[in-house]
Amino acid sequence: MHNIFVSIENHKNHLADHSFCRRLRLSESADKSIFNFVPHMTFFVLGFRDLLEYLRIPFPSNSVEHMLNEHCSEDGDHWLWFLQDLEKLQLSAQAWGGPRIADALELIWSPQSAAIRRQIYDIVIMINNCKSAQEKLIIVECLEAAFAAFIENLNVLTKRMGVYHQLVYFGEHHYDKESEHTMGSWLDTAEPKKQKTQKVKGVLRYSVMEQMIDDIFTGFETMFSCWEKSMVKSARPVTQIGHA
């Protein structure tokens, strides 16, 4: 099991050095256009809420199954934080593909965004193929590690821009909640892998899990590339966050 978490950590570190993450970390932008990737996150964030429901065990009968369900409950309202930040950011119509709702829907379901949708679909298939709560927890660990790679780099940007405390999903509130997870956190590698191993101990199909981990992080690499393409410059200052 230890090797499983070593693999996840290695993938997390590699993902954290994706050009999208480096751009977040190193950007000196002072305007809101740096957040133009956010509309492209919509399908994944809302789809993630459904992933949590698919991960749940309907009638938990042991500590691992209860732990899995508790984690799903802890993350269940995060999509609402995303919606709150959409209101605060007030991104331009250009960021949403145009001024109409139809423009936003076209952007979210465009061929250019297919990899984002595919990541949700692929993970649903992986969840359905899991044989135990332990295997589902490996998926959860991958999702948490990928988010940690993203948010740790975004925090550098939001703190530099002075909006870390203003934003909910993309700011301090979400980061703190992730750090408080019952299962532990991948933020700053806060929990030793040995402790995680003890929590998720059980019979696993190791070769299947290793391939699944590779596939999940390959999907995140592709998805991050999609988000990066939408980061364009504009003249609207970040000081306007929360004000239309």
C-alpha cells in the first residue's frame, strides 16, 4: 500500500510543476484576466459533486466505508463555494464566451473543452469498476492530491493579488477546510504516507490501482492544459473583485 501513496505523491509533484501551475505561481498579473480559466472549470467542479455521490457506499458496514462516506459529506458543498466566487469575480463576458447564457453553455460543452468533460466521465467509469471502499478511497486520494497541486500554486497568486481572504473556493476558506479532512490532507504533504496507508489498508488489486492512478493524473495533465489556454490578458484590475 505504501507504494500506492508514493505513486500518488510523485504524480502530485509532477502535476504541481505543470505549466498551468507554474503560470499561476509565477504570474505577476494584476488584473482579473488571470482568472479567465475559471469558466472552463465549471463542468469539472459541478461534476465533482456527482463523483462524490457515486463514491458513497449506500449502506456502510465498516470503518473504511464510513470514512469514505464522511469524506464525501465533507466535500459535498464545495461546488456552492465555486458559485459564490463566480459572483465575486464577476468575470467578463469574453471569459464566458459571450454575453448570453447560450455562449457560456457552448464554451463549457465545446470540443476544446472535451478533455475536461472526459475526465469526469472516465472517473465515473473507474468508480463503477471499484471492487471495494478501499479502491474508491484511492480515487479520492488522487482527486485530493490533484486539487492540492492546483490550490497550493493558486494560493501564491491570490495572496500576491490580495484576494486570498476574499475568495471562498479559490481562497483561504477552501484551503483550510481541505486541511481539516478526517482522512488527512495532501496539502504541503501534511500527513505522512505511513498514516494514510494505515487508514486505507485492505485488499487491493495493485496493478489495476497503479494503472488507474496513472490514468487519473494523465487526465488532470490534459485538463490543466485546457485551463491554461484560457488564461489571457485583459485590462480590468483585480481590485474590482466583488464589484461589477
